[in-house]
Amino acid sequence: MAPPAASSAPATHLFLPAVGTGPSVPPSYWYTTIWVYSPQDLPVEVELSFLRRNQADDPSEMTHTIQVDAGEVVQIDNAATTLFGVQGFGAIRAVATEAVHIIARIYSKEAGLNERDSTGQRFVAVPEHESIGVGEAAELIGLTNLQGGDYRYNVGFVDTTGHAVWVEVAMFATGGSSWMSRLAARG
């Protein structure tokens, strides 16, 4: 019998690269829900630190610790405000006493509508040891260049070292030719 497959990788040091709460292009208003799952046979402590977008952070400034019981899933709605009392965007660094899975959904919802009427995306936390380093590259598969229309992709990056970083993002067509390239900085 095959072991169960997980859509995320358990680790003790993880990063969620895109979280936040706040307004965007009207009528959009963004929220983030986080799920923390412990596959362990004992309770796990998870320290979550909010890293604000586009600024150097001291992870101890905005930190919240949760306990996840054995086999439990903890759901945190509107995580930026619930955990850290902020409206804003950034990333979350998680440090756990034992390996956990962390999954999130960042989504936009108009006031008065239900979550089922929202638009967003689900993603998994990246274990720190799987981060890319200087001179390394990673591929995002499944992005499409749609002509016209109002469809877009959101991609988040977070520095895991505490230093300023530059990230180059290039989009390639099926034949391998680049159709877009952008340079992003965090400092």
C-alpha cells in the first residue's frame, strides 16, 4: 500500500511568500487564511513572524506562537490581522519544534460577499532548505500569456537571509523565447 501523498513538504523552518490584508484595486480587498497541520504524535509549537513587504525586518518584532496538537489542523482566518494586528502585505516565517505542513490561500473578496465569491490562489509554505540561493534558478510551471482579458498571476518572493536581494523573473513561451523579464528588489 502506498503512503499518503501530501501537497506540501513538512519542515521545521518554512516561509509563506505572500500574505496580507488590505485594499487593492477597488473593489478588491485581500485576506489570507492559513492552515497549519501537525503530522506528529505530540503537540508542536509554531512561531510565526510577519515580514513586511519591501523593508528590512526584525522577525522578533511581529511574532505570534501557536500550539498545534498531534494530528490537528489549525485554521487562521485573516492571518495578518488576527496574528499580528496589522493591515498590510508581506511574508510569514514559521519556526516549529517539529515538522509541520503549512498551506495558505490569499484571496480578494468584495465587502458583503461570501468567501465562495472570492478570487485567489492557494499555495504551500516553502521549507527554508528548499529556497534558491545566489546564482540559482527555479521554474514556475503553468503560467499562461493570455491576450486581452483581465487575468493575472501573483508571485511572491521573500528573502530568507535578512539581506537585500534582487530577483529576476523571466517569462518564456512554449518554444523557449522570453516574452517578459522584470527585476524585483527587496531591501
